Amino acid sequence: MSGADLRGAAAGYGRAAAGFTSALVRDLAGGAKNGLVAGGRFVENWLLGSKHALYGLAVTRILLALTGMGLLISNYSTRLYTFGSGSAWNGEAAQPLSDFPQIWIFSLFHRLALNDLAFTLAYLSLFGLAVLLLLGWRTKIVLPVYFVMWVSFIEMNASVGDQGDNMYRIVLMSLLFADTAARWSFDAGRRADSSTHTGSWLQRKWRGEALMPLWLTNLFHNLVLVVVTCHVSFVYASGALYKASGAPWQQGYAIYNPLQTQRFGTWPELSDLLGTWAPAVAAVSWASIILQMFFPMMLLQRFTRVIALVGIGGFHVGIAVLMGLPWFSLAMIAIDAIFIRDVTWRAMANRVRTGWDAARGQERARGAPDETVDDEVSHADAAPVRTNA
């Protein structure tokens, strides 16, 4: 083959390679463009199309309210010693360790700390707001007031707080922008009333008509889900990494130590029973690290999500029972409720409602008179009475 032929063949191969490369680049660019467009449409529809996790956020609202009520009830007898005038010995009445009491909007309880009557009235008012939040009554008004008063109260004594207080406060602040009363609340019943859309502008708004466009409320609501999900994922993942760096967790005896302390070993007999078998202690210690570390990824598939939620729920129940931290655990379970699908919550509600109706039906059946006996008695009364002459 001559040099000219070789040059021609090389030029042909070069043009073919250039054409192939150009076509490949166009196909890749077109695929990337289509993928970005489809992804953008999905994100837009998910954020603006409708509100998600309405039942999950309703459960979160209810359980967070129960957490606040439980903490207030359990500390009522020692409220003055723990938070009020009786705690002045720790110096926080004069110089709070937390920055919140120094912010005027969160300073109510700090200002009332040395007045026992005023402090008790504010304490009871906070409990009343928790009840209203539980019932979902005027949530858009009650929730901001409850949030401000709760932060003012819980930040009074830094020595009795825990990380659950931080999660509680941050999630409450996020929920200000979500529709937590769309299900299982008095507000939901009010919105369903046809009279909501009649009357003056002020009357319609008071009855529950939206103040902002639907797409904007959908955006805020769904962004709250994103924020809370990211926050929970960071908390679990960072906690797992911190545990994995410590020798007690690496060697598998980490959960044994706190259960043997006076502060956290609330059930000594049960703690001793659970700590008897070393392999079980190691398995639970390592499983908690693995579960927390992979919790965000396990949410992506339904099968693994069920495992993650059941596992993390059992983890928090164990903390509540064995370590005497029920309100921390209930707050975390409340937050995790958003990861359960609405269809699952509806199915559980329908099952409970069906069981309740069946139980009431059986009770009415037991309480109702026997119609057969009544008929026999009525016929006997109507029959003529024969006497012997």
C-alpha cells in the first residue's frame, strides 16, 4: 500500500472517530439534559404539588405535645426546686448559663423564677398550651406561643437538660412552617366544614382558610420535611461515628456501663439480667452503631425502612425503660414518625377504628334485651288463663 493510500485511510479513520466522538458527546449531553429536566420536574412536583407526610406530622405534633405534658406533670412537685426559686443556689437566677434567657422573647420564665405564684401560673399555662397542641386547636396560633414559652422554660436550668431538649426545640421551630394540623385535629374538622368559605375575609381566615397560596404553603411544608430528615440523619450518623471512635463501643461493652450507674440504672434487677450475657451486650452495642450509621440510606427502600424504624424505635424504648429517659425517647420517636408513610398511618387508623366499632357493637349486643325471650313472654301474657272449675 502506498503512502497516499495510508494517508487516506488514516484520514478516513480520523473522520469516523471524530464523528463517533461528536455523536457520543451529543447523546451524553442530550441524556444529561433530559435527566436534569426530569429531575427538575420531579423536585418541582414533589415540593409544590401537594403536602407530604400529613399523618406523620400529625403524629409528631401529638407525641411532642405528650412529651411536653409528661415532662411538666412529672416535674410539677419539684418545679420550684428544679426550675423556680428553689434552684437559685445554682446561680442561674442571677446569671443564666444559657443565652436564651437573655433574649427578651425567651425570658418570661427567667423573669418569674423567684415569684412562686407567677411561676406556677406560667407553668400551668404552658401545660394548657401543650394540651391545645395535642388536640390541634388553632395550631397556627398555639404552636408559636408554645414554642416561645417552652424554650423559655426548658432553658432555665442547664444542669437538668439533655440532647432531647435540643432536638425538641429545633424540630418545634421547624414545625412552625409546616401544616401539622391537617389530620387528627380540631383544625382539620373546622377546615372540612363548608361554612369555612363563607362570610367576611376575617371570618374565613379565623375558620381556617389558608392565608397564602397553596403552592407556597406546600413548599414550606415539604421543605420542613427535608430539613427535619437531614437533621435527624446528621444526628444519627454523627452519633454513630462518635461511638465508633470510643474503646467501649469498639470492644462491645458500652451499653453495660451506664446501666450499672445509679443515675441511669433505674431498674437494677433488669439491668443485671440484660448485662449477664456478654455476647448479647456486644451485639446490642455494635448493632446500635450500625443502625444509626446506615439509618439515612435505609430510608430509601421500603423493606430496609421498616427494619430501620423498628430498630430505632426499639432503641429508644430501651433507653426510656432501662435508662429512665422517657421524654427524650418519646421526642425522638415523635420525630421519626414522619418516615412512616401516610398509607400506613391510614391503615393503622382504620384497623383501630374497625376494632373499636366491633367492640362497641359487641357491647351493645350484650346490653340489648333478647328479642326471642321478649316475644315468648309477650305471647304468654296474651294467652288466655285456664282455671279448673
